[in-house]
Amino acid sequence: MTRPATVDAYLATFPPEVRARLVTVREAIRRAAPQCQETISYGIPAYTLDDRHVVYFAGWKRHISLYPVPDVDAELAQQLLPYRAGRGTLRFRLADPIPLALVERVVAVLLEQRLAGDR
């Protein structure tokens, strides 16, 4: 199987109900980081700024993942706790509502850290 060359092609590989959820995550990322360029990296959607990766997301059978997890304050860390799946991954179950405001906040922190030269 060939890897998709664009995010639209990536999304097209999923069943409609999963694709719809992925699109909402994509839109949240775009709202939080409109200056980022959209690409495919490691076979999944990635968002870059000045050719440096900011955030990735991926669809799976039962969840959507967001990578990486930024260094955050204690309050945000507590909010992320239910979604942590390892050190660098947030996992949002497809059976549950996706906390899009939280996704946007995470992406904003990642972008801020990238602009500051961190990570």
C-alpha cells in the first residue's frame, strides 16, 4: 500500500465516521496554528513552521492520536492526564467526544514552544 501524499488523501483512507472526527481535529489544529504548513511526515499528517515540525495527528482503529505532548504547567497537565498514552502521545477515543478546545490549547503551546526554539 502506498502512503498518502497529502492530508486529504490520508483522510480519504478512513471510513466516513472516523474521517469526520479526524477532520474536526485537523480544523482545531488549523485554528490554533494557522501559520503552519500542512504535510505528511512518517505517513501521517504533520504541521510545520519554517520546515520544523510542530504537531502530528493520526487516526487509528479506536482512537485519534496527537503528538508530541508539550511541557505544560500543572493545570494543563492535569487536564491532559486522561488522554496520556505514553510520554509523547495524547490518545482520544473515538467512542468519546474529542475535547477540541484542549487540542487547540495543546497545539498553541507546541507552537509557542517552537517559536521560542524549544523542543
